[in-house]
Amino acid sequence: DADVTQTPRNRITKTGKRIMLECSQTKGHDRMYWYRQDPGLGLRLIYYSFDVKDINKGEISDGYSVSRQAQAKFSLSLESAIPNQTALYFCATSDLQRGTGELFFGEGSRLTVL
Amino acid sequence: AQSVAQPEDQVNVAEGNPLTVKCTYSVSGNPYLFWYVQYPNRGLQFLLKYITGDNLVKGSYGFEAEFNKSQTSFHLKKPSALVSDSALYFCAVRDGWDTGFQKLVFGTGTRLLVSP
């Protein structure tokens, strides 16, 4: 089983719909992140979190919100989806204590907004 | 702001030949640099990092990277390419140290295609 699990893996929706992408992890890491990947643009940080009381905006947070329901769960919401939010979304985790500096990624959620 | 540039969208190499995937960086202060690989329909996987110390960093799957401060480069290399190395490669730099978060700024990615 994957250490960082994202659901759904693929989703097609219509403009204006509310969408939630969910992420859960079994790595025991405290830090979690949401990134967006677009062809030719690489990955851009949307939100990141230390714990359930800590939410921080990243580079491109407009149009998105997040919820850290527990240390292991971090959800990304699009309140009213628009076509330019069509992208591949990645959840990632990291662990301060181990200090290795690497991010551990889920397998991605591909979202298409029509 | 920290940034990295990957000047090549795609690199083509024959199996068995050496490969280089280029990355240059722009940072204020000491650079913390990373390479990640993305195989089709998968998330990114960590390959290696440079924090301090030796300029030649060894990582997973036989990859290594050379840090060059004067040229502000961090090129990924492998002495002998495999077809299975074909993937999308991302260079990244840490964007500050904000209470221990790994806020990485990624390059645009370079697709490596290794032909048999």
C-alpha cells in the first residue's frame, strides 16, 4: 500500500462545482503539502500545514482551500471549479525530525474541469 | 526569490551512453538543491540532494549530481543510461526555512528519453 494516498485519482467535473481532493498518509509525518502540476510549469505550491491548527498559503492559493482534519489527513477543496484549475494535483509529506529534506509524494489526482 | 531553470524540455540519449540533465539556480544565501524523478502515472520520487559538503552528490538508481557554485549549476548525471531511466526529471531548490517546512520551488521539468 502507498504511504501517501490520494483520492480520487481521476475526476472530471463541470465549471462551478465544488470538488474535494483527499490525501491520507501512513508515514507519521507532521508536515503536509498540496502542489499543482501543469505541463511546462513544473509544480507550484498551493497550501502547506504543520498540524490541524496550522494552515499556510503557498504560491497559488487563490481559488483553493484546505482542511487538516488530523495529522494524517489533508484535503484540498475547490469551492467553485473553473477550467484553468484543470491540472494534476499532488499531496506530499515531510518530516522535520528526520531532517532529510525530502518530500514524499502521492500518486496524484488528475482533475479536469469542463 | 529562489528559482531554478531547466533549459531543456527533452533530452535524448542512447542506452549505455552517459546522460546529463541540466539545472541552474538562482538563490540568496546557501542553496539547498534537489532532484526528483516522475515516472508515468506516478508521483515524484526523491533522487538526491545537495546541502553542503562534497560537490559531487550520489543518489538513487546510479544517479549523481555535480554542484558548481561558480556556474550556479546542479546538473544531474549518470555514466550509463538505461531505457528504464526514461522519465520526467525535476530540479528544485528550497525556498527558505520556514519552521522546518520543505517549501520547494521546482523547475519546469526535463523529459529524458533513452532509446534502446
